Amino acid sequence: MVRIDRVVTRGGDGGQTSLGDGTRVSKDHRRVEAYGTVDEANAAIGVLRLHCKDDAQADAILARLQNDLFDIGADLCVPGEAGDRLRVSAAMTARLEAETEAVNAGLPPLTSFVLPGGTPAAAHAHLARVIMRRAERRVVRLAGEEAVGGEVVRALNRMSDLLFVVGRRLNAGGDVLWVPGGPA
């Protein structure tokens, strides 16, 4: 159980923060940037959920994504092996793949690339998707310098795929399609 007694600690006033293992690092450290961008993606999904209140399936998927993102942040904030700490597993990635396939099965085949837009809900899904892609890039950069849990990048990649098909679903067949060279 997590217990947070104090929100204002003043510990970061000098531009440093603590990782999950207690190590102090600069707030612009690549690890902090990585899990901070994961948190940003989570916030974007929170805004998206405001547009999905009447869609129980989409809201349930998004609620799971938000919890998964918190798990990923918990994984990322602890460098190294971390003992008994939470680590993202292949089961999360497999579940994300299955959810993506299930949502995609109900969609018409694509005939072009999809532009972000359509309904407000779909537009927010695409915004969350591109923030997720940025989080993935930040984690890949971090993984080039330090150890990162093996499933984190795969899970983020699957999450952006899932947000793509959720965005299409929220457009109810009214995808905004790319027209090479512009509309005629």
C-alpha cells in the first residue's frame, strides 16, 4: 500500500528529485524525462476519458491503460534490478495486443493513413497516441544508456497501437483519411 502524507516536501527545490531507490538525480535526467513523459501520456488519457463517459468499452480500456502507465512509471523510476519492485511483464504486452486486435476486428479496413481528427474523442485519442510515442522514444533513449525493464518499450509500443484503434473506433467509421497531395 502506498501512503503519501506530505505533498510539499521542498526536496526538489534545488532541481533534483529522488528515484524509486532513493538516488538523487537532476530533474532533467533521462530517467526522469522518460517516466515524466509516461505520466504526460497518462494525463492525456485522463482528458480522453472525459469524452468517453458514454462508451463503457472504451472507458474500461482507457482505465486499464492509465493503471498500466502508472505501473510503467513505477518500473522506470527504479534503476537496476530493484529486487521485489514492480516490473512490467510480458503478460501486459500480450493483453494489450489482444485488446488491440479485438477493437480493430470491429473496424472497416483502412484505405489510407489516418489523420488525427474527427470527433473530439478521436482527436484526443490521437493526441494521447502521439504523446505515448514520445514516451516510447524517451524510454528508448534511456535504454541506450541504462538498463530498462525489457517489456517497457514493447508495452508502450502496444499502447500507442491500442490508442490508434480506439481513436478509429471513436470516429465510428468516419476516419479522417490522408489524401496524398491534398484534397482535390
